[in-house]
Amino acid sequence: MIAVLTGAGISAESGLSTFRDSGGLWEGHDVMEVASPQGWAKNPELVNNFYNLRRRALQRVKPNAAHMYLASLERNYNVQIITQNVDNLHEQAGSSSVLHLHGELLKVRSTRYPDLVYDWTDDLALTDLCERGHSLRPDIVWFGEDVPLIPVAASIISKSRVLLIIGTSLQVYPAAGLMHCANPDASVIYIDPQPAQTQVSSRSLHVIPKKATESLEDLEDLLAEILNP
Ligand code: OAD
């Protein structure tokens, strides 16, 4: 099995901005202002509007060659994508198994009953309600909130022959800690033009310091070497 952990960098060449490449601001906002329960409590209008704009921006972009390549790997391998991204570009590219650690832009949920989750492609209004009469919020995991899919992701990674990490600064926990779940016999491949310093439990770490779409030939060669020696 190939586990793939992706971050904002894989969507950068599709036109979605990353979080930490623009002076700590996300589309002009302090991340804590728009991605924390405190920010939501203080100014729900601003936060809601922010995600409405992100949702609209998502309708204007397309998966890039890196998303497409990962989807094409399914022809030969069992590929499990674990993404920190809230866009749906992996799904648009055709990947069939995508775990969204930090939620999804195209979903909203009840503020009172978190299991009431709805597909949502339009703008959300603060007056929109769940079927039980409570307000809705973006289905995004904000800072300080639980990341309920971490154990599922950890289990996938621990069973994988290859862990491929693409376009993440590995600064946000617990997602960043997932790299330590790789089996010592697995190979870890990390693609990022400005890779973070990493220490992994695996004995074999390959860093490709390139943009996602520019790394695909190197990646193909490396995967062939590892999986078909
Ligand atoms: P970051 O913005 O922290 O990191 C993006 C990474 O992508 C950086 O290491 C860049 O060097 C790299 N990068 C930039 N362009 C690239 C390209 N063309 N190809 C490959 N890599 C490229 O984003 P994340 O690590 O995803 O959480 O951030 C993790 C979490 O922090 C996000 O999921 C989000 C954020 O706050 C929530 O919203 C809860």
C-alpha cells in the first residue's frame, strides 16, 4: 500500500494559496482569526464570509498534474490519500480513497449536532439551519479542535510500504506527527521545494526538493526502484 500525506503545497500550482508561504497570513488573514473556535465566537460573519470566498475560489480551480499522477497510481497500487487540505482536488483528479484530516470546504455541519453534516456548494448564510433548527458552520477542523481521523490515518501509514509526503511544512500537529507512524522498513519520500527538517521512524528517507508537478519523473523512478526492485 502507498500512503500519501498531502498539504497545501500540492494545490499551490492549481492556484490555491498555501498557509505559511505568505508571511503567516492566509488570504490576508491571521490564521487564528479565521481558523479557530475563538475567531468564530468573536466574529462569525467574518469567518463565514472567509470560507464562502474559499468555496467560491475552489469552483474556479482544477487539479494539477500531481493530483492526476496520484490518481493514476491506483491502476497499479493500493493508494490511500490522507490530506490536510480542505479542497476536493484529489477527488476531482479521480483518487478514490481520500481522508480529509482537517475537514472539507464543500461540507457544513450543525453547530449543535456535529454528526449532522451536509454537502454545501453555495455560500453559507449565518441564518441557515440544520434539520434540528441549529445554525451551521463550515465543516473544518479549526486550531484547538480534535482531529478525529488521526488514528485511522496512523493505522494506514503504519501498514504502508511507502509513505509519500507532498507539499506540507509539517508544522501543524497532530497531522505532522503522522510521519513518525511509518514502519521502519517502509520508504518515506518527501516532496517540497522548501522541505522542513524531518526525522522519520523509517530507515529510508528520500527528499525531492522540487515543486509537486516538477517532481513527477523523479518520483516515478524512485517508486519503480522501491516497489519493483
Ligand atoms: P503550509 O502552508 O504550512 O505549507 C505548505 C508547504 O507547501 C510549504 O512547505 C511549501 O514549501 C510547500 N509548497 C509550496 N509550493 C509548492 C509546490 N508547488 N509543490 C509542493 N510543495 C509546495 O501548509 P500545510 O503544511 O498544509 O489547517 O499546513 C497544515 C495546516 O495548517 C493546514 O491544513 C491548515 C493550516 O492552518 C487548518 O486549516 C486546520
